[in-house]
Amino acid sequence: MILTGILVFEYILLLFLIACSIAVCLTRKVITAIIIFMAYSIIMSITWVMLQAPDLALTEAAIGAGITSVLFFLVVKRINSMEKGGA
């Protein structure tokens, strides 16, 4: 079986997706997990583009890597301020 460049790139994306999934589960810092989650969403949006589904790619990039990550960062900031301030 001859591996073309695109097929090799798809396998590399798959390996990165698996690595990101495992890394999110194993990391102890919340900020690190959020950043890895953002990377997972971006890789997934690239995968959607390669599968010729640009609408899903835009949705994944906007919601998965964008809005959800911003909300996670805001929640972490709020929790840290509540722990420091007491309320």
C-alpha cells in the first residue's frame, strides 16, 4: 500500500487527536487542560475540512476552540477570584 501525502497527514492528525484526548485526561492543571482542549478543537476542525465539511469545520473552530474555551477561561478566573476573595 502506497501512502500518499494526504493519507499520511490524516494519520498524523489522528495521532494528534488521540494524544490530545489522553493529555486532557492526564493533566493536573486546569489551564493546561483548556489549552489542550483548544488544540483538539482546532485539529478536529482541520479534519472536518479534509472531509469536505467546511460548515462543520467553521462551527467546530468557532464554538469548540473559540467560545467554549473563552467560557472555560472565564470560569477558571471566576473560581480563582472567589477562592481569594471569599465570595
